[in-house]
Amino acid sequence: MTANVVTRLNRSVRQLDGVFLAIALILIVLTLLIPSQAPESVRFTLVSLWGVAPFLLLSIGIAAYAQASGADNLIARAFQGRISVMIPVAALIGAFSPFCSCGVIPLIAALLSMGVPVAAVMAFWLSSPLMDPSMFVLTVGTLGFPFAIAKTIATVGIGLLGGFGVRLLIKAGVAAKSFAHPLRDGVGNGGCAGSKIRHPKNVVWRFWPDPERRQKFWRGGRKNAWFLGKWLALAFLLESLMLVYVPDGWIGAIAGDDNLLSILGAALVGIPAYLNGYAALPLVNGLIQQGINPGAGMAFLLAGGATSIPAMIAVFALARRPVFFAYLSFALIGSVLAGLAFSALA
């Protein structure tokens, strides 16, 4: 009897959502240690969620529509033709594809195993986790339309930098063997997740007459609503604490300037501190309100999206070391350049 109870408890603990647990833990600690702050943080979180609700619903609908219609099958069309055309098309497609830095890994494995030029794959690989339609809508809702446009342009620019940068390295003969055979030994071909690359299907833009696709739309919508809602709730909860307990002078002193060191520091901090692209938006908004340079916020979002610790682990496990360092280098260089440019224009 006792063993069965313990087994059920262990199973229940494994099924609990980590983000939900983090929210609950923060509220419990606040209630015990700072009782007056707990309701204020809850109020701030609810008001903030209500404020971004239109953008949240629109982003959920866009993501569900892409899944139901099969629009992600358009990715395969980016890797056709001459390499000079393939790279910019791959960077553009990556900027509008709904993949995170880890979720794109099976597609990358499929592309590289099929012999697609690594320069074109790098352009897609770098731009894909940094922006997508849902991310664009939520960026508008939290950081404003100009910031969202600038981040989209920067995303494509980082993809172009990586793609053409790798092409130059290959022409110069740098790590020729690794770039010719970029996958590590024993890495698969992307499995069933890469089937959209190997066997692309037609996109069904008018999906609603199909009951199966309608069901996929609603299922995807519920899944996206839970995913985005919980991460935004955690981010707004953390923002409420940051605005109260982090002195404004600290933020301004660390990343308030528009110089190279400030923006480089923000990009480097993005590696360990960046958890999720959607959760990072409210946090960066709070930091900007406290005095962080907008260019540093841009660098943090871009560098963190491509080079967060989970993303780097996935890239390191997939690609040979020179390819991994090329990915990391172009992501950081591109993020810092984008931050400097946005700081100069903002």
C-alpha cells in the first residue's frame, strides 16, 4: 500500500509543471516573508496579463493557424536554388518560423544529413529562435512596435551574418572537414520531426472544412495558451519584484550607457540568465523602465535567444566543434552589433 502511494506521489510530482511550481513557490515565500507584497505582485501580474491579452490571443491564434494549416512546411522551400539566394531566403524563413532554439534542432539535423549547404542552414539556424509571428505580436504588446520591427530586422541580419560568414570561412579553407561534414558521428537525421523537410506537404490555407485540422487548431491553441500564459505570468511576477526591490541606480550603472562594454555585458548576461523568449519580454521592459539602455535590452534578447545554455547544449551535441563555435560567435557578434545600432537609433 505504502509503495503504491509513494509511486503515485512520485508520478504526480513529475507531472507538475515547473513554471507553475515556481509561481506558487514565489507567492508562498512572499506570503510568509513579505505579506504586504504578495497581493501587490498578484495584482501587478493580473493587470499586466490583461494589458497584453489582445496580443496574447492574437499570437495564440497565429501559432495555432500555422500548425493547423501546415504552414511550417514552407520551410523546405527555403533550401532550393543557388547558395547566394538560399542564405537570405533561409534567414527570412527562419525569422518567421515558429521554432525555439531547441525545437529547431531536429530540422537542422535533417537539413544537414540531406547535404544542404551548411552556410544556408546556419542562416536559418540563427534566425529561427529569435523571432516568429507570435513573438512579434507579443513584442509589440510589451516593448512597442518600433522595438519589434528593429528586432525582426536584427534577426534577419544575424542570419545573414552567420550564413555569409560561414560561406567565407569555407572559401578560406577554415575547418574544411568540419564544415563539409558538420554533424557529429552518430547523430540521427532529425527523425519524424524532420519529415517536413524531407517530405514537405502542401499547405492548406483554408483548413476549417477539415475536421481533423480544426481539431488540431483548437488543440494547438489550448497548448499555446497554456505555454505562453504561464511564462508571461512568471515574467510579470518577477517584474513586479524587480521594480520594487532592485534599485534604479544599479541597473543604470550596469547597463545604462550606450557604449560597447554595456551592450556586450548585456549580451553575455543573456547566456545564463535567458530562460524563455516570451518571459524575457516583460523583464526587459521592466529593465528599460529602470534605466537599462534599449540597445542593451536588444542585445540581451538576441544573444539569449540563440545562445542560452539549453540551446548551446543542443547545438554542441549536434554539430562538430568548429560549427558550434561558429554558431556561438556569429550569434554574439550579431547581437552586439544589433544592440549598438538600435542604441544609436533609439
